[in-house]
Amino acid sequence: MARFECQISANSESDHTFNVHAPVKTRRVSRPKAPWMNDEITKPYEAANGLFRFNRSGSEADWN
């Protein structure tokens, strides 16, 4: 039992050391916009998304 407790203690100490010296950072990765996506293509997508939201919620605000 003492060996298991020692292992947990060592893991928490190493976790603390890593978190202090090399913390995990969340990054948001994005791409450049596609050059072929224009209003002619995106308008139908937006309309379909609005209808989907309206069907799901039933709210008049989602109809537009």
C-alpha cells in the first residue's frame, strides 16, 4: 500500500512540475478562408441553417 501512495505522490509532484514549467495551453487553429466561397455559395447555406434552427426551436427569430 505504501508503494502505491508513493507512486501517487510522485505523479502529482511531476504533474505539478510540468504544469509550472510547461503548462498545457489551448490553442484555436483556423484556416484561411477558401477563395472560391463567395456570397452566391454561402447565402443558400445560411438559409438552410436558419430553417434548420427554426425547425428545431420553433422560434420566429430563427426564421430569418
